[in-house]
Amino acid sequence: ILIAVTLAVAAIPEGIPLCVTISLSLGCKDMVKKNVLVRKLAAVETLGSASVICSDKTGTLTEGKMTMVNMFAGGVSYTVGGKGFDPTVGRIQRSAGGAEGGNDIGVRSCLLAGLLCSNTTLEQVQDSETGETKYEPKGNSSEAPIVVAARKAGFVESSANEYKRVLEVPFSSSRKMMLTICDISGRSVLCSNGMPLSGQDNFIAICKGAPNFILEHCSEYLSEDGSTEPMSGLKRSEILKIVDDYSSQALRVLAIATRTMEELPFDLQDEEVSTDERFHRCRSNMRLLGLVASIDPDRDGVPESVISAKGAGIRVVMITGDYLKTAVAIAHNVNILSKDDDDSVSAVDCGRLRPNDEYLKNTAMDALTAHTKVFARARPEDKLEIVKSLQRQGFVTAMTGDGVNDAPALNQADIGVAMGIQGTEVAKGASDMVLTDDNFCSIVAAVEKGRAIYAGIQKFVAFIMSVHIAEVIQIAVCIIAGMPVMRTPLQILFLILVTDLPPSIALGMEPGESTILQDNPRPKKEPVVLAWMWASMVMNGIVLSCVIIAVYIVALVLECDGSVLQEDVQQVEDYENRLMAARTVAFISLVWAENVRSYTSRSFDKPVWRNVLGNKEMQKAIVLAQLCLYAAVLIPYFSEKILGLNGRDIGVRGWFIALAGPFACLVLCEMCKVITAAQMRRYQAYLATQQAALTKGHDDVVNEKMAEPAARQDRFQPAFSERSETIEL
């Protein structure tokens, strides 16, 4: 029975669940320092296999601090000076000649209308760090540039309060615009030196949103002198060209249009008229006042992080509601699109995902998303379809989001990433992790940390399993050969939970290799322990067993008058104390050898002397393990009566014999790394071949789709047929 219990204790790796939990928990703690709050423990491990990161633009890839730099109003182009949200810095000037333009009819009319169609305010606050007073917008980041520019044009904070708002239709991803209706009863002009009014109109409807959507509903436009001209097809094309020019400079463009009315086309008190119906009745026959173009600077470090992600085999995808050309320009700025990319293939308008408001079939959708890096004019529901498509193709997808409508996509993604600053509680609740700084760089840092944690788990699993393999072999050899069993169940438990556990936990905290982001993402269904790892564990277990068995035999010969077998040892005088001494020598040698093994286990293929002191936690763990060892073999009563060990009686000779174990283990385990390194290279080559085959499969499907005749709306919208070959992943 005792032998059976001993084998059972030696065979069961009871330390692995504990080490995994501790490793993941400590990893979550470290990620908080990188501005990543992990809500689900399993996400730490999943991060290491991420192969696609789908990111929002505003506030994640960019700073989210939009500043107006250009505007087009009354048929004239203007430059808006200044930086940030300070309205006292910078002027509005005509682009041609630089003349002052802040008092022009078109500028004042356009900016006041934009102010009346906004809910953002500008406040002076005190910086908590510097103590300086600064301006800070409260509200939507897209409206902040309009509010700041309006202040530069002379409008004060209370200007909007002079116009009673009677209706508001908020912005939505489907409408792509916001609408407000204000009371203008008794006014002959919109404002001082502003657009003239008929005097009979009582209400003005103001639309602010995507230029191409608003221009569809404009029948006239405001000219430089305040008069109106009909919106011809040629004029609409000219304005769209201006939009394209702004967008190609990575500027976000909004159009502002108005419609004056004597009476509202519906009864405000009639609750049966839906919001959408009110919106549709007011947005027709509008007058275009102008365009405002704002820049949202790239976040520091984002271009470098995108390059790091690409080097890690991760495709970065930008999903934005911006105009296509704006999205393309920004994607080039942050290195999502490179010079070698074909913009007409790598960047698409999300309208192509849902022609006629119905999403493409799976095969056509997968062919479209296979290599796309930029999705423009996206709706929240588009994110969900994009994630599903990428997952069908075998990609492990991380998706960012901040709104309530983003929750389904965050929940569907392998790793849902919510924004901590701008994110809603619904989005955070559906996510696996939260970025406390809303910064894309934090995602890449989290992926790197996730890979390091996963690699650490593999290392300590390999270490613990090799120790258990060695324990089983040692006990089995003793039983088969007829020698006294090398150690008792209590000694084995002490080894595993006291002297082996601290180094195992330290291995789980091992810093990642400097080249960890140069490796390809591991396959989604790849097991934690690979075939070459099993081979390494078995080899190291056999090495450890052979070395300790040899030490044990030498100790038996010296302590038991040359006797090795059980029946001979029992004939020796005072054999119990002598056998205890031999077991003590083997026990000490095993602890030392396993401590050496914990250092060699820090890398499967690198030599032990490379950065040998790089893991500070390992030094602490070894000191703790050594203290426990000496307490186990030297403390009277505890050592001999409880653990059956006695280090006080083995003498100098016994300690020197034990010292042979770690030296032999170090040399032989390092030699085993030569075989393991060769197996690792073969496996990495296999993964590279599989990745190349998968990529070629996607390329073939895309090429087939591109070759099929299809109508083209413009050079950024090549249509795809719904017929496609199925990729066998």
C-alpha cells in the first residue's frame, strides 16, 4: 500500500493548477501597470494567440483631440489657425491671400449653425499636475472643433442660448448626421453679418454630418455674398472633390446644411410621429452652408506599435466611421497601410459589405475581409459581421469598442477590448479587458505580455512534468531492482509543494524573450505542451533520474557497507539510520539538481549562462527552496521523526556526494537542449509553411473575386461577386 501511495503521489502533478492560477493572476497585475485591466483571466492566455487586432480610430489610434484646420463656406476656402482647444490662439483666414475671414457671411453662418447643432461646451479648468488653466471640451469630440472655431469667430458661450431648440435628432450610425430645429421667429438674419432670412420663417432645421449623405439632400448652397444658388450636379461634384482633397490630408470632414420653415412639417405634440419620420420630413431641400475639416493627431507611439504588431504576425485592421479617403490617409500615417499596399483592395467602404442593406454571403464576405486593413463608414453592426468573417477564416480576433452598440461585437470577438475613458458600462461589461488609457499601444503591450505569460506557463509545466517523470522513474527503478524505495510519500509531497513550487512560480513570471514579438501567433487550437516539449520533458526526466539513482546507489554502498538491495540492507546493523542517511544524500542531491534544472528550464534552447540572473524572482525562489531544504534535513525531530531525513549524520562525504548530482544534471540537461533546439526549428518551419499556405489560399480567393466582372462605383469600390471558393483551413 505504501509503495502504491508513493507512486500515486509521484505521478500526479498537483502543483500545475496552482502555478497556472498564480501565473495568470500575477500577469493580470502586471498588465494593470500597462494600462490594461483584465476582466476575464482566460483572456491573458488568449492574447498570446491573437492574429488580428480590429481597432477603432478616434481616441485609440489617434488622440481624440480634434482641431479644425480648414473650412469651406460660401464658396471660399479658409484656414483655421491654432492648436488644441484654446479659442484665444489662432485666427480664421482666407486660404488665398491670408485675409481675415472670421467676419465673412459664410464663416459666421456656417459656424453658428454648427454651434446650434452641437451639445458640446468649452470650459476653463485647472490642470491638476501643472496648476495652469486650460480649455477643455465637455461632450462629443467631433463637435469640439466647431465650438472652438465658433469662439474664434466671435461667438460667445451663450450665443446658442439665444436660439430656442425645439427638436433634436441625435447622430446615429445609420443616419450619419445629427439634426436640430431652432426657433428663429422675428429674425431677418441668422446672426450679425450672417445669412439673411426671409423674416417670415419661424424655424430653422440644421443638419451636421457626413458630407456625402448631407449633399444628397441639398438643393441649394450659400454663396459668398449671402445669396443662394441652386445645387447643380456639377457644383455637387466640385464640393465632393474638396471633400476628397481634405480627406486625403487625413482630415475629418463634416458638412453643415440648413432649411428654414414657416411651420414644422409635423405636430410636435403628436407622439405617434417617430423620430425617424420627423428626421426625414425635415432634411429635404436643404441649403449647404459649408464644410469643416478637422485633424485628429496620431497618438505617440502608435505607428511604432503597429509595426511591432506586424512583426509579430498580427494584422492590424482599422474600423472607422470616417470617409474612405480620410481613413486611407490616416491608415498610411499610422503604418496600417504601407506603400506596397493597393488601397483599392486593402481599404473598403463598409457599404460593400451590405449591398442593398443585406450582408454578403459567407464566402463572398470572407473573400472581402481576408486582406482588408481599413473599413470606412462602418456601423456598429458591421463590426460583428467582420469579426464573424475573420473567425470563420481561423483568425484569433481582438476587437475594440466603446459604445452600447459595440457590445455584440465585443462579446463575439475572441478578445473584446473596451475603452476605459470613453467606453460605456455596457461595452465594458461585454469585454474581456479594458484599456484604461484608450491607447492602441496598450493592446500591443498586452499581446507581448500575454505571449510572455503563456511561454512562462509552458516552461513551468515542462519543469514540473519532468520532475514528476523523474520521480516515477526513480521509484519504479527502486521497486523493480529490489532496492529500498528512495523516498517516502511525505518526502515527495515536501519536494513538490515546498522546494519545487517556488521555482515553478518564478518560471511563470519569467520575462519574455526580447524577440517574442517576432514569432508568429500560435494556432488557436495548439495544445499547451507540444510534441517537442514532451520529448524535452522525457529526456530531462530520464537525465534527472539517472543522476539521482547513481547518487543514491553510491550513498547506499557507502552507508550500508556495500549493500544495495532491500534484503541485504535489512541485514546491516542499525540499517534504519543508515538507510535514512543514504536517502538524505539522495534527497539533498535531488533538491540541488532540481534547483539547477529550474535555471536550465528558463529557455528550451538557449544556454543557461545567457542572462542567468535575468529573472529576479528566480533568485528569491531558489533562496526560499534552499532554506526549506536545510530546515528539512537539519532541524532536530522535524527532520528525522517527521520527514525521515537526517543531514546532521551524513558528514562532509555525504554532502560532497550529493553535490555530484547538480553538476552532472547541469551538463547533461544543457546537452539535451541541442536536440530540443533542432526540434523547435523544425516546428517553427512547419508553422511558417502552414501560414504561407493559408495566406496563399486567401490570395487565390481574392484574385478569383477580383477577376470576376463587376460594376465599380469608384476606384475604392471594386465589387465582389457572391460566388467564391471555400477555403479549407
